[in-house]
Amino acid sequence: MISISDIQNGSYYWETEDPHTNNTETANDFIKNELPPNVDVYFQDENYLEFIFEDGKYYSATIFGNGDFTHHQANFEFIKINNQ
């Protein structure tokens, strides 16, 4: 499972037993199996995500394959801090 330090470092890698047919399937797997429960994905467009942590920090992620259909990668960018 991903940690905040993985996101702050800009990338995360994981493997699956079953191959994924496309990047949208990989993004859905990332949401379901790699993100911790305290993360709210508020926007998804195929393999692009935007999400917020409980601490109010917003990030984006682009999810894609990393060389084959069972190795995957997520690249992150910081968006903003919620000032409420």
C-alpha cells in the first residue's frame, strides 16, 4: 500500500498477479488496492486521478504500465493544500 512519502517522492511502483488490459484498469486497481482508506479520489478521467488526504493536501496521479501488463507505476504531482 502506498504511503504519503511515496507520493511526496513523486512515484510508486507495484505488481499484480493478473495482467491489466489497459491503463484505466490499472488506475482502478490502484484506487481499490493501493490507496489507503483515508484518501478521497474526487476526480478520475481514465488513468488520471485527483485525490485528497485527510490532512487537506491535494495530489494528482497518472497511472500506467511499467514495462509489461503486471508491473505498474503511478506518478504524482502536488496540487494544493486546503486552507479551510
